[in-house]
Amino acid sequence: ITAGGAINVVTRSGSNTWHGSGYFYFRDHNMAAYPYLNRLPASLPGGASPFFARRNPGFTFGGPLKKDKIFFFTSYEYTNQVQAVSVQSTDPAFVNLAGTYGSPYHQDLFSLRVDDHISDKHNLFIRYSHDGNAGFGQSLEFGDPSNWAHNTNWADQSIIGLTSTLTPSIVNDAHFQFNYWNNHNSQSVASDCSAPCVAGSLPNIFTFVGSNFPATGPNFNAPQGRNSRRYEVTDQLNWQLHNHRIKFGGDSNRIISAGLWGFCTPLCTGAFSPTYTRAALVGALGLPTFNFLYPTLPTTLKTDADVLNLPVLNIGSSIFSGVGVGAVSTPAPYDFAQHKGQSQYRLFVQDQWKIRPNLTVNYGFAWNAQVGQFNSDLPKPAYLAPIVGSDLSPTGNNTKEFQPAIGFAWSPGKSAKTVIRGGAGIYWDSSPGYYYLREAPVIGPLLDGRYTLAASAFTNIYPGILDFSLGGAPLAVGASLPLSHLTNMTVGQFINIVNLQTPALTAKLGNPPASGSISGLTTGIQQFKQGVEIFPSHFPFARSYQTSLGVQHDF
């Protein structure tokens, strides 16, 4: 039981007779709607009819391996499609980058289940399932193909279950499952981008001020990769005792995971639309002065060089904003082996008590423990005391999650046409396994994990840069770069600054230790004075208090 929903999947099994089926599903652009509300002229970008196709064959087959004892059932499904994805903007400067692009995807799904009727008291099943897929498309951002990601997955699940009738009133269910997941999420390359898309030498530009064009350049959430192995054991005993139906059992779920997360490679920034820049400054500066300050500002964007000549917009550091530095491994290098594992444990007991034929009461109690969800070996630096308080100890595991629940169903009177149902309970949620990954480079040793530096960590090297957010004040050579200001520094110039200054900056910071004491070492938050996703010493997960009351009547 969790704060969200629960899904119980029962896979199909074979029988004493042979059964099979096959199918083929096909759809293409001739049987699909046009991607725009209005069909554009063929002469405009995106005006030509886009290609779309989905091919989806599959089959099922099952029967006896040994009559009345061993059965099998298998299935296979293949999907191959090219989806049409439209990227548009109402800003005339981006009209040449608008278009409709093909987003390919293919998938293999396979499943095999074998059931063994061991005896009248014991039934065993074994199932193996595979999901292999790969796609190229939009991921968190919605720009053109230069901004898309290649996502490849290989997932295998094996499960074995034994159902035992111990007595006529006691049945036990025991399951063990192993799940393996390999994922790679990589940035696009120049060959992925055909006209009118531009790519090759751009960073990630996730916003254009004054324009609704989504994004361009390599995806800010890539590269990524992970290898995850899950081991889970569950056992549940069902006991029918007079008018009580009692259930109790437990669950142990262990995950070992390692990979990489190189967000903002090489950097994530924004830019000002040329349409917006001209509207904001030409009237105040006059056209000759504006053209002198922005000699390479394009009117419309057609190439990488045009994008690099836009005024840069640097905003504060966040997970998807800034210059990516530090180790990309997940978990972080310091105490790497300790942080690879996460565990969840659960014990429960519940009873369904039929007090009278028209009144049933359900009640139960569960205990959950979640271990390894935080950096429990990293105390908070003293620098954070004004924010998190005097308790700077590492964030502890949540091992006291108690879940009481009660409910009833009552049919008053003799007609049995009215039923009143009610219930209440406390339900604990979990946390995505990646939440703690961003904290390690903040409270751990310098560069212990991926970090994004704001542009203010870099200094200006170009004379003649003016800050129009400060009335045109000059930005001195050697001064820190401003945030959220409109200047005449271009995206290309900012990239040059980053390329020149990042090696010396990271060399000065050094490499994090792999283990041992970090007492006295400078932490990320002390060096950069910025950080995200920092947890206090005690951080319970979300829980919900749910109640319900309903009346059903048969008229």
C-alpha cells in the first residue's frame, strides 16, 4: 500500500490445449491527421506532407509441455514507427528553423511463462520478460532534432512464484524476482539534424527571450546511463480462521544501481531573440549605434553561426542552467560503493472480519523502512547552519514509517439494497532514486559529482561589452559576468570564455577523494556559494492521510 495507486499484473498461462494468435497493425500518414490545425503551403517550412508510419506485428502461443502438469505460454510483439514531430515559432527570426521531423522508435517485447502443477498442494510458475527499445525524439525539451536525445533501453525481468496450500484454510504465496535495466540517453550529433535544423557547434540553448521557439543545441538532460539490478523477495500467508480472513507477510526490495548523468554538457544557457533585441534597443540607441554594437546580429536564423551571434542570456545556476563541471558518475566518486545500493523493507498484517452477514470490518497495520535514499555519510557543512539549523548531521534513513488502516462495509436493513462503505488510513510514499545525487557535489568534497556553475563564476575578457540592463554601463575586463542582463556579448563569445577559463578553474579545485575522512576539506557549497536539493538531517518522505465514505443504493 502506498500513497499512490497499486497495480497487480497477472500474466496469462498455458493450458492442456494448444492456442495461438497473430496480428499485424499498420498505420501511416495517409490514414492520419495533418500535424497542424491548418495545412501550410508547400513552399513554407513544414508545409510538405510529413512521413509517418507505424508497423506493429506480434503473436502469442501456448500449450502443454506435460499434460495436466506443465504448461507454457509465450508472446512477442515488435513496434517500428516514425512519428511526425512539428517544431514551430511565431517569431519571424525563427521561420527558417521551423519544420516537421521524423522521430523513429522501435521496440521488442518478449515474454515466456512456464507453470508446473507440482502436486495438489503446490503450484510453481517461472516467467521471463524482455523489453528492448530505442528511440530518437524530444526529451524534457521540445526543440528541433539538434535538441533531441537518443534513448536506448534493455530491460529483463525474471520471476519465480510458489503457491502452497498448507492446510484447507492456510495458503502461502512466495515470490522472488530479479530485474535488470540498462539505459543510455545520449545527445544528438550533427548527422541527426537535416535542414532546416541547425546543429554541430552549438551549446544547449534552452530559451530565447522574446520568442516561443523552444530550444536548440544538445539536450540538457544528456548524456545519461545506468545499470540497475533489483532483487525482491515477497511472502504472504492467507489464513481463513472462522469469520476472519487474516493476511500477513513481508517484502524485501534491494536495488544496486550505477551510471552517469552529465547534464549541461558542455553548458546550458539562453539567448535573446534578434527580433526582441532590435525592438528593445534600436529606438533608444538609434540604428547606426545599434548596428555598431551588434555588427553580426542576424535578422533570421539559418546556420549555427547565426545562433552563436545572438546576445547571450545567462541566468542563475540550476539543474539545467549553467556550465557543467565535476564528475558525471552516479553515485558520486566519494564512497561510491556505499551509495550504489538502496533498500526498502515492509511487514504487514491485516484482517477482514465478517462480524455479521451484513457487516464486514477490515483493519491492518504495516511498517516500512527505506534505506540508502540519502547521503548518510556526508554531514552538512557549517556554512549551511543559518539555513538548516544547528543539527548538521547526515540525513538519516526513514525506518519508522507506520501505516494503520481501517475500513467497513455495512448493509443496513433486510433488503440488501443499500451499502455504506468507509475507510481511513495513512500511506507513505517513496522517493525517486536519483534525488540524492545532486546533493553530493554540494555538501561533499569539491567536484564530487555533477555541478552547474553560473556564468557569474567566469570573468569578462572582451573590451567594449555594455550592460543595457544597467543603462548601458560598460562591463570591465576581469569583471564577473552578470546574470539575467541584456548585453552585447554573444553566445559565441561566452562559449570562448568558458572554454578558456574552465580548465584552470577545475584544475584549481582538484579531484575528490574516493574514501576516507573529508574533515577540513572544502565543500562545493563553500566554494561556489550555490547549490540545490540539499536535505536536512531529518527528511521524512511524503505521506497521505486518506478517508472515504460512500453510499450505494440499488433502485
